[in-house]
Amino acid sequence: MYQGIETLQSLYKRTGYSFEDSPPSTKGASRRTARQDRAHPSSGGSGVPRCSTTVDTPAAGRSNSSLILNRHGGSRYDPQGSVDHRVSLPNDVEEEERPPTSRSTHHLDPYEMGRAIVELREDLEHERDRRYALNDSVRNHRKDREADRSRDRADYILAQLQVEHDVRSLVDEQATTRKEISQCNGEVSSLLDQTDRLEREPRI
């Protein structure tokens, strides 16, 4: 039995196929995997694709341990369900799975680096001048607003003083008018008295 297994192993070692105890549909997939392994050998190994052969032992049957034969010779028993199905990925798949290179790791020549530094400095100076201009504008606006407030306050005070002066003038004028009215009333009374006396005197 072991001589037959070794014969199968040597045959599959020459052809490069992997021998697994599986249905015909999975055998075709295993053969395609073996072809891909031969076309794209794994970079981590010695350049020879890994190939394992699984054979059911006659003593235990399909449900028991299976015999795994590798391409480098030898055999070992492995419980069912723990068969190594790892295959090496093709190079194009490995390249697709690699993360994209960061832009920060790209090499820049001294001219490009110097130009980038000059542009950054110019942008910094522009932003600094813009900030200074904005600060001056805000400061001037505050000064103008304070001046407007002071002017408005002064105008309000002057207007209030003018109103108070006008009110006092009106009060004084009213008092003067009252005095004049009183004098007029006195004169009218004296004239009325004189008129009465003249009417009472006998005529000659």
C-alpha cells in the first residue's frame, strides 16, 4: 500500500498536481490551483509550489484520519477537516492587496522641494499680510465707531443743553409776560375808576 502511495506521489511530483481526496468538481479546482502555483511561485518559499496529497487510510476509512503526502517526500496522518488548503497567491493578486504608497514617501528632487518651500513661504507671507490688513481694518472700524459714538454723545449733550436753555428762556419769557399782563390790568382798573368819577361829577 505504501509503495503504491509513493508511486502516486512521485507521479504527481513530476506533473506538479496536488492529489486530494475530493469530488471531481474540486479536483479540477485543485488542478487549476496547481497550475497557478507553477505560473506564480510563492516568494516566501524556495520557488517550488506547495503540493499535498491526501489519501484515506484503508484501516480507518473516510471518516477517520487521512494520510497527507507532500511533494518533498514523507507522509503524516492528520485528522479529517484539518487538511492544509493554503495556496500561494499570484503576484498580480499580491500587488493588488498591497496598500497604496503614501504621497509623503514619494521622493522629490531638490529643485521641486525648494520650489515647494518657496511657494509655501509666499503663501505664508500672503496670509500674514492679509491678517495684518484685516487687523488694521478692524482697528480702524473700531476707531471710527468710537469716534461716531463720541460725536453722537457730544451732539446729544449739546442738544440737551440747548433744550434746557430754551426751556429756561421760555419760563423767563412767561414770567415777564405775566408781569406785563398784571401791569396792564392795573392800568385798566385805574382808567375805569377815573371814568366812573368823571361820570359822577356834576356837569357845570
